[in-house]
Amino acid sequence: MLRPKARWKIQEQDEHKAGRLVSELGVDELVAQLLVNRGIETPEAARTFLYTKEMTYHDPYLLKGMDKAVARIKEAIANQEKILIFGDYDADGVSSTSVMIYTLNELGAVFDYYIPNRFTEGYGPNEPALRRAKEEGYSLVVTVDTGISAVHEANVAKEIDLDFIVTDHHEAPPVLPEAYAIVNPKQPDCTYPFKGLAGVGVAFKVSQALLGRIPKELLDIVVIGTIADLVPLIDENRLMAKEGLKALESTSKPGLRALMKVCGIGQDALTGDHVGFGIGPRINAAGRLDSADPAVELMITNDSNEAEHLAAEIDSFNKQRQSIVNTITEEAVEVVESKYPPDENDVLIIAGAGWNAGVIGIVASRLVERFYRPTIVLSIDEEKGLAKGSARSIEGFDMFKELSKSRDILPHFGGHPMAAGLTMKESDLNLLRERLNNQAKEVLTEEDFKPLTKIDLSTTVDRISLTVIKQLEALAPFGVNNPTPKVMLEGVHIDQMRRIGSESNHLKMSFVQNGASLDGIGFHLGHLHDEISQTAKLSAIGTLSINEWNGHVKPQMMLEDLAVKEWQLFDWRSIKQKRLEDRLMEIPIDDRVLIFFKESTKEELGLQLDDLRKASDLTEMSGGFEGKYVVLLDVPNTREELSLLFKEQGTPSRIYTIFHQQDDSFFTTNPNRDQFKWFYAFLLKRKTFDVKKHGTDLAKHKGWSRHTIDFMSQVFLELGFVTIDNGVLSLSDAPEKKALDASITYQRKQEQAQIENQFVYSSYEELKQWFNRVIPRNEIDERQIKETV
């Protein structure tokens, strides 16, 4: 058995709805099933989703407040009033700011932009910045990707006669700011047909309204904020992302071209992953470590030399960010394990003085990956007594909703169900920790704390083809609410399996099923090589892709998790004795049960391990073999002894067979009945025979071993056929007729020969079949399988 690292949750398969899409659109059944699973159930909806040319952008004026906001901005432009774009320091905020800069430039506005410093000002509009803007002659402030929680700041703006327009996409708090206008699809009473826009998506709609057209020349910027901010890539976001990726591929903006160059993005088709894991993190890095201004300047510059300089600077920021994240993560993990162990805390709230506030969100994500708990990581400002934090959550715990219950101690927070940002007093940390842990107990079950992997499709190897994969790729770009399809293969056989990579830390496999084969690559899964038997029937989940190499094109699976439902047999009978202890040490000590049957085995194998256990001492073993890795160091005294052991202790996850023995009875002569018959007839003629003196000569004469003569003599003695006195055999008078197997020595010899034949010299398949006959069916394992798969 091999347990998967996460719970596997398979989407239900609606064959009827999928069948309709197959017949009307001509797509493969797997593609149709995926569309249905994602709520795209009608041919019309599927056609629109697959072929975005049939999609249209929504009317921007359907956004509540848009008409008022546009009217005021146009008035300011007409009157040459100074406008200040107030942005945010993440990739979405930088993209939003850049979209507004391009738009106001085209309209001839008098404007500038301002992004607060994360470390000195914090998130969102702030009073000093607004008062300074007024002093500098600005009469209108337009926020992008921020402002929906700026109640106090809106009041300040009103007080100083500074018009304040909010464009944002974050969750709306109970009390909205008294702004001149608010444009946010999530505000109450907004009838906009799509609520999932990123901040840059809202800015794009404002641009569309101001320009009176769809500004497609800005989509190369829009796609960055949209993908980087992890908004749902459906509806209008899907259209912006798909068209945006194409626009980014061929962009003429020097900054974006320079940025793609430092990301190592070449001539291949641009994907969402290039933005999400390459471009987005670098844009974010500027605002995480210092000012976000260089990121904005990079997006808007027309100078190629400046673009290359800024791109190099931002790439340097990203490398620094990675180093800082690693250091803080190590410190945070130590705090968790020493002070707030996960088995005692349903929500992890970890704080550290001096931690870089710009990267704590990444650290929170790392802790969620490691401990799978809703997590808040905070940086403490000891001088001010404040803690600034980022929160990340797990399925089933709405972080924004749960934090909303503590507004009395959270003067400044905002976010989404899965992520949030907050600022609070350091002295209130323990109170928040207590509250959230109590709230978690009400909404989360024990099952919720096991990582969850959602599987889109369950299929077989023979149904996977280049055509299917190309049709699946038509669903890209992938992201939130439209993730890269995860596929499960169940009950596949392994054709080949080996470690690859310079450090042998990756796994390459070849699966066969129903006459078809499929290659699989598992990055950083090399450690599973020794945990999977070559003969195991495997279940695997991963994503499908096309492998093009050396002129060959074929499907492949990028492996993410593997499982073996049944117990596994690992044949270690051929391992060299000098390597045995090192191999045993590779088996986790908490899982292994090292069993020997004979006292001499420990010494003969030279093992210095402390957890060796004699088979006869296992009767009181707590929990039996359930979930354990059982190692059989030597052969049992009888087959029944080994059979009884598993009947009493149950089914292990794995069995490792070493079956050491000092002497090989199988290769010593085992006399047959004709040999016994001849020897008895010989004694009958001689009446007496001095085995000590003449036994070797007799053996040579017959072509037997001396062992054969001694063995038959001992059997005859136990049967009462002879007596032995100082090596001289004398035939007994009128002995009782007995079968050979009435002799203990004969029985042991036959049993030992059977044991060796069964356990030492048998094939792998013969050995596996024997264990399958004696190991009881484990009902608990069956239940676990159903829960997992």
C-alpha cells in the first residue's frame, strides 16, 4: 500500500449531459465531461467557452457608479484639473495603475500616480497622503485595486474638498466609504453580470468607459494583474486572459519585453503559468521589498535601455525576496512546532518582530502547504505595538468571513475567503488566536485538515491521445475556477520505473492499461521509487501534456500524486548482507516491524538495530500490522507459524522479505522412499553396521552424501527400526510398522525443504500468491480506499 499525500475527491460524472456536448460539438467525451463538471452544461455555453471569439465584453456602465465616476474624470480632464491615481503595491495594483496611466495619457489629462510604501504607510489610501495631494493641487483622487474599506480616508477627502473615486474589486465591508463614486462589482446593488473582476479588470472597464471603446492595446497589461491576483478565470476574466496572453506574446511595450526576457520566456506559446509563476512574482517583488514604482515605470516606459535596467532591478528584487522568504519560513516553522503545534491549533497565528511585511503572505502560503491549517503570519512593529499580517486559508474556512467576526480588534483588514490582509495591536494577538481557534472548531471537521486534491476526470490509459490533449488545451488559460484539469488513472500496471535527474530526485514511469501505454514524469517524486513495487497496480493523478522530443510527439502525464490500494511485497532476498542494515534504515522507524524467528539470525546478519522483534513476542503488539511495514528477516520454523502470525496481526501496508538462513537444506540430499528402502534392506542383511567407521565408504559406493546416511540412520532410530550404540546400528527385532513421517527428524526435513522452496527459492509471483492466501482481507483498508478515491 502507498498512501497518497492528499485526499482525492473525484467530480461526479454526468454522462447524459456530457453525451449531449459530444454529439452537438463533436468534442471528445473527456472534454465534454470536464465542461459539465465546471458548470458549462449546454452546447451554447460550451461553444462560447471554447471559442472566445463568440464572447463579448460587458457594458462597463452596468457597473454601479461608473456613469458618475466617468463624468467626474472627464470633467477634470476638460478643466485640466490635477488627477492622482492611487494604486496598490502588488501585481494587480501595479497593472491597474498602469492601465489608468495609459488611459489618462491618451485623454490628455494632467495627472500623476501614487503607490503607498508597504512598510511606512501600509495598505490602501491614508490620510497623510491625501492631505499632501491636496496641498500639491490635486482635486481628484481615483483609486485602483484599493479603497473599498477606506471609510476614514473618504471622510478626510470630503473634509478637505478632495473628490475621491474608488475603483476596487475586494469584498465590500458592511460600511462603505462616503466617496464621490464607487465602482466595484461586489458592492451592494451592483447589477454587473460578473463579480469576479480583478482590480485591473475594474480599471480596464473604467478605461473602456472613458475611451468609448475596448482598449485592446492594454490587454497585455490586464492579463498580468488578472492572472497574478488569482481571480476566477471564467466569464469576462477568461476573455481578458486569453486575448491578453496573445497580446503579451507580441507586445511592443519595451518594459514587458524586457521583463519576459529576464523570466526566460522564449518563443514558445505564452501560458498562464508564465504569468503566474514568472512575470507576476517579479512584479510583486518590487512592492514587497521596497517601492512598487519601478514596476509601474517598467510597464509604461517607451525606452528600451530603461526597460532593461528596470527589468534587471526587479529580477534582483525577486531573488532577494526568495532568500528572505526562505529564512522567515524556517523561523516560522520553528515557532509553529515549538509553541503552536498543529495538533493543538486549528488555526495558526504566527508573529515575529522585524519579519519583512512584504513577504509574509508567501510565508503564510508555505505554512499552509506544510501544516494544512488556516494561517496568519504577522510582522510586529515593536515601537508602535502593531502587527501587520497576511492570512491564507484552506477549503471550508472562509477567512474573510471569520475575521469579520473580530472587527472590534481589527481596525484595518480586507480580502477574500482564501486570503486576507490585516493590521492590529500586538496585544490582541492572543485574543484573535483564541477566537479563530474556537470558530474553526465550529466549521471544520477532522477530515478538513487533510489536504484535498480535486480530480476532474477519471479515465484509462487507452482513452488518452494527442487529440484529446489538444482539445483540453482549448480550455486554457487555466487558473482559479478553471484550473488545469487533473486526471486520475486507476489500476494501471507499471511497465518501467526509474529515477532520473542529476540528483535522482525525479521519477519517470511508463503505465500500461488496456493495450495502451503512457509515460509519466513526477518531479521531486524520486523518493517514491523504493516505495512502489514494480508489480503493483497503481492509481495516479496529474495533468496531461504533449511531449515533443527528437522529432517524436506523444502524450505524457505530469504526475502529482500516487497511490497503491493493496498491500505491497518488496523482494529483498538478493540484497547483499553488508548493505542490509543501510537499506533497513531507509524504512521509517515508526512504521517498520523487523521480525526474526531464530535467535541466531541477529548475529548472523550482524544487525545493530534496537527494534528487532522475535515473532513469538508479537502476540501483544498494539494495533497489529495495520499500516505497518513488516520485514521478515529470516525463514520461519514452519509455514504454519508464519501463516498464523498474519492471521493474528492482520494486513500490513508492505511486506519486505529477506528470508535469511545460515544453511540451505534444499540443496542437501533429501532421500526418497527408494533410498530408505535400499538402506533398510542393506541393514536387514547385515543386522549391524558401524556408521562411524564405514558410513562414508557406503555413501561413496552409492553416490550419496554422508549426510544422507546419517539422516536415514536418525529417522530409523526415531521410528524404532534400529538402535545405535557408539555409532553401531543394530536392527531391532520385529519393529512396529510406521510411516516415515512419524519421525520428527523426517518431518522437520520435509517442512524445511518446503519452507525453502516456498520462501527462499520461489519466484516473486509465487511468493505474492502465498501471502495473498494467508493474509486476511482488511475491511478498514477498503474503507480508506473509498474515502480516498
